[in-house]
Amino acid sequence: MYFSYGDDMARLQEHSRHSSDVNLHIITQGYNNGEEVEVELGTRTQKIIVNGKVNNNEVVIQDIESKFKRK
């Protein structure tokens, strides 16, 4: 897994000031294109389940922070 930001999905490095418009990339293996992957994410106070479809051994969940704000 790794994080990126923005519409161009620039990969975040070790330290970043970005806290919004952050995308989560999940690298997969053994899944077919179109299969759905579900991941549980959490903070100290919240847990959410996000899902996405595999495309070329990767699932991208865009704007991951907004998923926490809705809960």
C-alpha cells in the first residue's frame, strides 16, 4: 500500500504536509481485473471499510480522508 495526492496521483514520500485529497493505493496479487477488494481502515476513534475494484493489480481509493469525515 502507498498514498498519493491530487488528480495526477503524485506518490507521497516519507514526510508530507498533505492531509486532504489523499488517495490510497493497494497493490494486489492473484486477483483478476474487476474483482472487488475490501479493506478496513481505522484511526483511534473511527473505523471504516472501503472497497474498490482491481485494475492491473492495483486498487485506488481516491480522497480517502473524505471517507472518514462522512462517518
